[in-house]
Amino acid sequence: MKLGVIVAALVGLGVAAYLVFYVGIGAVLAAATHVGWGGFGILCLLGLLLFVILGPAWFVLVPARYAPRMATFIWGRGVRDSASEVLPFSHVGGIVIGARAVALNGVSAPLATASAIVDVTTEMAAQLAYVLVGIAILVMRVPKSPSSDWLANVAIVTTLIGSLGTIGFLAVQKRGFAYAEKIAARLVPKAAAQAGALQAAMESIHASPLRVFLSVMIHLFAWFAGAAATFVAVRLMGVHVAFASIVSIEALLCAARSAAIFIPNALGIQEAAYAMLMPLFGLTASVGLALSLLKRARDIAIGVPILLVWQAAEGGRAFHNTPAPEPHIEDHSPP
């Protein structure tokens, strides 16, 4: 594991611990335990249902001629999110593992990689729309103050930067791989074949703008479904809040997590964001920190079994000496 990732994780963990003790560990634990085991089971079930929504957003990108199975992509999304939220990897590392999980289930490595890249792009596009909704709710529902104005301005700037990044990412997908193939053909002929297969898979996906648009719409629905799951969690804590407020909180949290993409599990970022956002909507910071703890506990409860099954599949392949197809996404986490 890279030193920078370890340091970022430790700093984030320290920030999260500091916030819990600063706000009051008793109040945080009281809010979290109010949910009970039955309520926690409901939250886990809702978390699994999110994979059933997110998987099809990835599945619809793959042309029908490849005869894809939706279950493969639901599973791949479960592995991807579990790796991102449970293992000490950056979000990019989770994408790599998710693409590999799909490739292990009969999808060619170039197609698994290309579809994973485009799926990330459509999710980014949907998130931008979701964050804009969150900003609009913030402006309309939260009384004007220096902190709310600053938060809205930062969110708007972040959204603009994200929009430019998404457009650039799309441009690279349509043109960048073609240029990379030409360079590879001259310098490393063997690599050119892999680059060519990846480019061909990418072109087959982008050949249908309708599939890409449908993926964006499914992802947008998934963002609001995630907010609904958070709304249920808050209500299970015995706290009454408007659904629109939860949408705004979750949308702004998404923006904060995206800005910290290379921090494993967004440790510290998620806790700080909840502690800052909750009071703006009339809730206490302790509720936000309790919610963060519940989410992390849910991710572990769901993610660990998924990763164990995935690792067993990897081990079975290694036992039979069958080389696994490697996704071509690289993790560019800072050293």
C-alpha cells in the first residue's frame, strides 16, 4: 500500500475520532443505538437494494450483442462499492476491483474495463445534476448566513469544475484511447493490441447515446434512492426531518466525498461534512456523526461477506492455475 494512502487514512481516522469525542461520544452512540438491531437490518437491506439499482446502470451500457447478464453487473457493483468502503483503497481502486469481478464472470477484460469507465462517467454526470438540486434546496430552505453562502458558493464552484472534468473525461474516451493506440503501436506493438481492444469496446458503448443517457438517468434515480435510505435511517433514530433537507445534505456530502476521491473511505471527510451540514437544517451534529457511524457499520456488514465471496472466486481461479483477465484501469493514488 502506498505511503500517501496510509497517511491519508490515518489522518482521516483521527479527524473522525476527534469529531465524535468533541461532539460527545455519549450523544453520538445514543442516537446510533436508538435504531436497534431490527432497524440496522433494514438499513442493510436498503443498502443491498441500492446495488440492484446501480448494477443496471452499468449493465445498460453493454451492447446486447455481447449477451450480458444483469446479475453480473449487480455483483460487480457490489464488489466495487464494498472494496471502496471497506478496504483501505481509494475510490479508483474500488473501480479496478469491480471491473475485475465482472471480468471473472465471463465478460471480456476490455469490455469490463471500458464499461466500468463509462459507468463512472455517467455516474459523475448524474451526480452533478443531483448536487445542483441539493444546492437549490440549500438556498431555498436554509436561512441566509455567511456559512450557508460560503457552502453554496463552494458547492457551485466544485460543480463547475466537476462539469469540466466530466466533459474532458468523455473527450478522452472518444479520442484519447485512439491516440494511445497509435503511440503504442509504434513503441510497444504488444500493448497496441490491448489498447485496440479497449478502444473498440469503448466505441461500441458510445455508439449508442441512448444507452449512455439511460445509464445517467438510472444513476440519478439511484442518488435519490440513496437519500431515501438516509431518510429512513434518520427517522429510525427518532429524528423528524423533511426529505428535501436530507436530499440537500446527501448531495453536498457527495460533492465533498468526490473532492476527496483519493482518501480511503473518505475517512474524516464524511464525518466533518455531516457535522457541518446537519445544524444548517436544524439537526444536531451528533445526529450527523451517528448517521455516519451507522453507514460505515452497514458498509462493513454488507461489504465483508461480498469481498469474502469475491476473494474465494479469485482463490478458486488461482488454484486451478487459470489466469484472471486484468482490467486496464490504473490507480493513480498519490505516492
